[in-house]
Amino acid sequence: MILLVRKIPSVMSQLLVRGCPHPPPPVDPLKNNEAIALQGCTILVVDEDKAQCDTLSAILRHEQFKAETADSGPAAIARYAEVQPDLVLMDVVMPGMSGFEACRELRRIHGSECAPVIFITGRHETKYLIDGFNSGGVDYITKPFELKEMIARIRTHLSVRTLLAQQRMLVEKLSRENKFLGMAAHDLRNPLCSIRGLSECLLEGLAGKLGEEQTSIVASIHEASQGTLQLVNDLLDIATIEAGQFHLHIMPIRLSELVQKSVALNGMEAARKNTSIVLQDKGTSPSVMLDADKIHQVIDNLLSNAIKYSPPGSTITVAMQTTPSEHVISVRDEGPGIPENERDRLFQDFGRLSPQPTGGEKSIGLGLAICKKIIQAHCGNIIATNLPTRGCEFRITLPLDPIP
Amino acid sequence: MTFNGKILIVDDEPHVRLYVSMILRSLGFSTCIEASNGREAIECYEREKPDLVLLDINMPVMDGFETLKQIRAINHEAVVIMLTSLANRHSVEESAQLGAVYYLRKDTPRLVIINELRDILQSAFDTDIPAPSPAP
């Protein structure tokens, strides 16, 4: 074994000593969770016997805890309010107010925020111990106690308390951040809609004919605003899903109507990229119970993806079919397909793959993750398959009666 | 082709009012009145008696729901279309309940907005409005 001794400059060592009054104890296997810092936690020791209090306090201080004492139930309640301990070690048999009563009172005053109370008792009978748990205690140590057992139990309950506090804090932080993201995204959407819309007006010559250079500048503005608007909408969707506020609004709708609407909506963009969309089976499909807006969003997304990755002159085929067990909608393109080694990432958040959009469009890789969540919420499925020729097929299946 | 219908656009953002007036212009409606919040909108409504109102929801001073309520109190037949970036179900239901005839989202593609507005305006003014053709 090699022992490394590093010389600490004298001023430094004084600082260290001042900052840490007790030398750190050697590593103990009973310290159950080293990831959670428990040093400096305050423990309130309640015992009518002053000598007992002092012994326990000395042990606790040696373990890097802060120890406070009280010699009766009422004193414990008063001291608790002053020092706000992280844990209470409570003797049970005390004159006047028993430890069980004091514990009950602490729980009544401080509610769910109350520090865990561990009883120290000389009695072992189960019924008696259950009384202790019923009064709100979390654990008990029987006298004469084993030092290491006591410390291990204290550490466990301090860890639980620390983790619960952290969890509460994180949940609050997450919901605050989600709310903030939602608000920011919402405020960004307004101006982006105007930038996109007004640049379209310019491109269409509604404010006079543009020269070649002007057209290309305005086209850039339009494209950038379109991409950013998509990003903002996707982020809002993800924020809603993450915040658990994703609810379906189910109503009867004809799937064929939704699909036709999407095809019509995307026709222009397809034409711009010299790609055509063919809709197979224009027959009316039966009415289905689903969230029309969200399913529309999914079909739209699959179509705009197909357009994004389609080479010029290719065809996108949309097909609809109702089998005895399910509704099937498929979108087939003639693009590069999905690289097999990247397939896992396809439906993940920000799971952008290596193929590049053929017209320089933006993609951030949230669209398919959102699609999958929407389809799953409908108890359906979405899969992607590479076609033997070229391109790939996205296939949505929805149960005949998607919502039970 | 131009139409004489008077349309009130209510939105706190000047760029949105400009965007909406460009859309209306491409449908042949070039006389638009603008208001930048609910209170101004009420004054405008009483003074100008527009045939149709396009109304935002999130606005300072007085929001779109309160404005809608007051406009409908002045004229129970008022034709009000909500044009908002709010996408939640609650806003849609609240608007319908207060008597808005249509709910349009601002992030809807412009050509879709134009088509839907064209349908609404055709029935509101009981006239045929030709689809706008892009300038050459």
C-alpha cells in the first residue's frame, strides 16, 4: 500500500480545521448511500437522562451530524421549532408527556413536512412498537442499542427524507420550467406567424413585383420562419406531453376526410418540390372515434416528412384501408429510406437521422416522437419499414374502436 | 374585385393586424378598421358598426373573451371570428359559448386561412368571392 502524504500549508490547514471541526471518519461500509450528502444534518435527541443525551450527542457529532438536545416532550416540541431538525431521536418513557405523545404532537404541528422520528425504547413487544408507528414514528431502536445499527438506521431515514425533499423540489422545478417553456413558445408563435405570412404576401407580389435577388432574400426569410414556427410548435407539444397535460378530445370523424385534408394541404409544398402525392382508395371510410386534430397532425407530419426526403420527380403514395381488426393508413415515399443502424432513434426525441432533406428544409427530430405519442395514446401503433425497391413506408394502425 | 364590407381587426400586435389586412385585401376587402385592444374595439364597434370582427384573445387592457361578450351585448347578431394563437380546447369552447361564429388559429397556413375566411365572408355577406389568384 502506498501512502501519499500531501503537505498542507499552515494557513490552509487552519482554514480546513476551522471549516470542519471534526476529522472525517474513516469510510464505513454501513454508510449506505454515499451519493447523498448527510453531513451537517441536525438531529434532535430527546431524553430525560442528561448523561444519555450527552453520550448520543457525542456519537452523532463524531459522525458529522449536528446534535441538539431536549429533556422532555414539551421541551422537544419547543426545541424542534427553534432548530428545525432533520431527524428526531426520541426516548419513549418520559415523565409527563411520553415520546409517542410528543411524536403525535410534532406530526400534528408540522404535518407532512415533519422530520422523521426514531424511538429509543427498552421494550420489544410488537403491540407496543405498533403503537409507536401509529403515533407517526418511522423506526425504533431498542436498548441497549448497537451503535452501528443506530447510525445505519439514522442514515437510512435521513436519506429518505433528503430524497423526498429533492424529489419535491425537482417536480416543482420541472413544472415551473415546463410552464415557462410553454409561455415562451406561445409568445414566439405570434410574431413567427406574421413573419411567415407577410413574407408569403411579398413573395406572391401582393406588395409589388420583386426582383430576383429580393425574391431569394424574402424566400430565405420565409423558409427560416417556417422552420422556426415548426420547432416552436413541436416544443409546445413536447412540453404539453411532458407536463402530463396531454389529453385526447375524442369525437367521431371519418378517417378519409382527415387524410384527404392533409393531402390537399401538402399538395402545394409537394408540387413546389416537383413531387406528387397519390391517394389510393378515396372511398369513404367508416366513422372512427378519435382526436381529429391530433390524428390530422400525425398524417400531416408523415406527409411533410415524405416530401422533405423525396427526390424531385418522385411519387408519394398514401393508402387507407379498414381490415376486420383495424384501420391502416400508410405513407410511402421514394426517398433514401431509414439507415438500419439508426432505426432505434427514429421515434426518439431529437432523433434526427443522417439522411438530409432534399430541399434544404429544417428538421429537428421531434415530429416523429410526437406522432408516436399521439398514436399510442389512441392505443394504435406506428411503424416504419424500408421498401425493397427504394424509399420507406410509415404505417399507422388504429384499432377499430381506438378508445375503450 | 372589391367588396364594401367593413371589417374590424382587433389585435395588440401591429404586425398581426398588417398580416390579417393583407389576407383580407387578397380577398377583395380593402376597408379594414383596426383596434389594438378590447376597449378600443368596443369604441370602434359602436362608432363604425362593422359587418364583421376578427378578434384576438390574449390582449392587454381587455381580453378577447370580455370583448366578445360586450360586442354581443351591443349587437346580438354580431359576426365575430376569433383569430388567435391559443390552441387549447378551453379557449375554443369558451369562444363558442360566448357566440363567436368561428375559431381560427394564427399558425394555420395562410392559404388555409384564406380559404376558410372566404367561406365565412361569402356566407356573412351573402355573395360570391372569387378565390384569389397569385400575382404573376
